[in-house]
Amino acid sequence: MSNLPIFDIAGSALQAQSVRMSTIASNLSNADSVAGSPEAVYKPLEPIFQAVTSREDRNLTGVQVKEVTQSQAAPIKRYEPNHPLADGEGYVYARISIRWRRWSTSFRPRAITRPAWKCSTPPRNWHWPP
């Protein structure tokens, strides 16, 4: 504990983000893993956070990890008869698959999402207002 409780609050946020990043890394590293049965498939981790009021100052609220749970989502069943882990019917099971998710474009750098002339000066033949 420090004399300035704001550092304790910031530290709790950094610790919670560290747990979040660790679970994301674990989920991404196992994203395309498959199993021969629904019970043996990887279960993604999901951190659960809760707000915690500072003991020194009741007006300050930090965050802590309440628990890290495993996802209860049903596994995806894919027909891949030539896969070495396929069951007797030719199916493999996966919990998540990054190939099937639509990635958000909000994380693209501005240079990709914006035309080049918006980053610097407009071309000569461009007139404003349109």
C-alpha cells in the first residue's frame, strides 16, 4: 500500500489486464485445436472481474479478478473423416475456431482504413465541398 491510493487502483487495473491478456493468449494458442470427443476438447478461459472499493478512500474503486472460469459453450462438430483424431463417424470437435469468426476492422491502422490524401493534403483535382 502506498500513501497515494491512486497507485493501488492503477496497480489493480494493470493486474486485471494482465490476467485478461494471459487468458486471451491461452485461448488464441488453442483456437484451432481439435479433439476426437466433445469431452476432450479445449475449453476457453473467461476471466470474471469485480469492482473493489479502496479501504483508504471510499470514493475510489479498483478492480480485481473474481475468478477465471472455463467456457460452457457447446463444441463445434466438423466432418473431417481423414483427420487422425476423427471419431468413428468421421467428426472432430473444436470449441472455438478463429477461421469461422469475423474479425473487427476497428483495430486496423489508420493508413489502411483512410485514403492517403486524408492523412496529408488532398490531390489537386479534388474540390471541397463535394
